[in-house]
Amino acid sequence: MKRLKIFQSKQELREWRENLGGSLGFVPTMGALHAGHLSLAQKSLEQNTHTLFSIFVNPTQFGANEDFDKYPKTLDKDIQLAQSIGVDAIFAPNISEMYEDSDPITLNPPKLMGSVYEGSHREGHFAGVLQIVLKLLMLTQAKYAYFGRKDAQQLLLIQKMVKDFFIPTQIIPCPIVRDIDGLALSSRNIYLTQKERQDALQIPQTLQWIQESFLQGERDTHKLRTLALERLDKVKVDYLAFCDHSLQELPSILPSQTLVLLTAKVGNTRLLDNLWL
């Protein structure tokens, strides 16, 4: 098995990158790796000569009352998991390595796509996401970068940024990975108590009901939303939205063009899930 390389500085990463032959696939993460992250890496391993993880809990995408300080940090375990599937390297910088300047250039998300849903609930979140993803794409110069569909709004905004700024990296969307009980994998799932996890299953079960209703011919999003909310009585729903890939709300489902976004709080844990129809 090849030896996993670990870089903590931009210079180390650049030197390794300059000497690479073949294609590089890149999987940006905040660590606390799980099977969802590993599925992204597996896709990269299939498509590229080399695969790189980044592990960096990005402070600029967390709000004042969010969980930056307690976000799970499991670097030793993450290294073992990456090694076990054959990843070539991990880039695990500290904050000062990625944010050297006290007055940095920042990015604003697009007004329409960035101000709704997560954008309205988490002020500044997408500015921080786009800022760090742009930095990482410029550093790695990867041919492909792999993102899960679970963070659907984030994925769409990153795809738009790459298109608008002519970045040569191709963004590869990958399917949502679920646990055996149906809950979408997330590093935040560890915060759930046993009862809260049971309650949280209403989220994937409701999305499955929406999909089944769609397959049976239902297209009216107002009706689907009303009935779906009745099923979500054990969680606190932030939003349940039916929108297109520009994040504009839809009165009727458009096959192959519709996203169902569902975000809810279970206890103190905020969970995101979605359905691509």
C-alpha cells in the first residue's frame, strides 16, 4: 500500500503538486471523516492518478453562535481512514496558513442564490465557503473536485463560482450517502442522542414519501409541502422548499430540474437533507 503523505503548509503542498504526473482529484473536507467522505474519495480514486483530501475546519463559514469551537476534530482517525482506501495525500493546514492577512479579500455569494435558504439562516456562511473553496482550488490545481449532493445549495454555488471565474477544475457532484436507518451521513450526527436520532428519521422518511408521491404523479408543490410538514412533527423545520437549480421556488415539480430542500433542528443539532427530482 502506498504511503500517505501529510502536508501542513502551502509550500509543501505546492512542491508535491508541481512534481505530480497524471490527474489530481481533490476532496475538500472539514474532517471527522465518515463513509460519505470516503465515497467521494473512492470516486476520485476511480477517475484520477492521484487523490488528495483537505482537512480544515474553516472559521469564516461559521456564525457567532454556531459550533466552530466544538466541531469534531479527529485527525488521527481521519488519517487512518484515508490510508485504508489508498488516498495519496492529506492537506491539513492550521488557520494562520490559510488566513495570513487580518484584512483579507472576501467573496460575496450571488444575491439571488446566496440569500435564500441557508443564506438567510446563516449570515456570511456562503461567503466563507466560497472563500475557502476558491483558495483550495487555486492551491491544488486539481483536475476534478468532488462534492456531495447533501449540501445542495453549497454545491450549486460552488459550481457557479467555478463557471463565473473560469476556474479549470471540474466539479463532480456525488450521491448522498445514508446510514442503514436512512439518515444522511453528517459529521454532526454524533451530537444526536438515541431518541433524537429516532426523531431525525422523519427527515429521510418524509423525503422518501415525497419521492413516492412524485412517482405516483403528484406535481403540486404546495400540496406536497403541506402534507409533508404534517409528517415532521418531531423535528423543528427551518424550511422545506421545492425549487429549481437556480434556487427559485416552483409551483409544480419539473422532472430532472427540481430540488427538495429540507432543513430541521433535532434537539440542538441542525440537519440538512434533500431530494433531487
